[in-house]
Amino acid sequence: MSTLIGLATGAFLAATILPFSSEVMLSAALTAGDFDPLLLIAVATAANTAGALVNWALGRWLLNWAGRRWFPFSRTQLDRAADRFNRYGVWSLLFAWVPIIGDPLTFAAGVLRVRLDLFLVLVALGKGARYALIGWVIGRASAAGGV
């Protein structure tokens, strides 16, 4: 059970501005083989999506504090994320898992008032696909005797 809690915590924090690697945590949990891989992928996806939801909420309700020293995103990051978001639209949320640009993208979605249901579906699809790919790679490596 501690594996699931640790994975969920790490995946959640990795979707915020904190430097965590949920991919490493998921890989370790998959390699240990103590839980069903689909359960691990589902936990990581749900927790990482919930962390992205924090960014969306910050964008939706806390933008008036942007520019303060404690605020999690710089004006440059916000401008770049808004530019990408406006260029590619809501479909860019499928790439919310990408390091460095993903967090500001989810924040920009909140600022731009993307519907919560659409946000959750697109972010979960992108993040889930990434974790499923990691699961597939670890599974193939295990089957080949490499892990």
C-alpha cells in the first residue's frame, strides 16, 4: 500500500512546480512487480492529473497575484504558455505532461477559462498515454529479461 501512496504523492507533486520524477517512481513500482501494472498506471495518471488541476485552479482564481515573488510562474513562462495555447488551442493540453511547458500550459488553461471537463479529459489522456508507454517499455524489457 505504501508503494501506491508514494506513487500517487510523487505523481501529484510532479504535476505541480515541484521537481519530482513520476516516471522514475512508476518505473520502479512496475519493476518491483508487487501490483497490477494497470493499477499503477491508473494511480499515476489520476494523481498527476489532479496535480495539473491545481495549476488550472491557480490560473482560474489566483492570477491577480501573478508577479509576486512567491507566485509559481514567471511572466515569461505565462506569456509563452498563453502563446502556445492560443496557437494550438485546447489540444495542446494533450502535452501537459511535457517537462517545463506542461505546468504553465495547465495554468494558462485556467487563465483562459477552459471548461473543467474538457481540461480533465485532455490532460488525463495525454498523461495516461505517457504512463502507458512507460508501462509498455518496462513490460517489454522485463519479458526480454532486461529488468
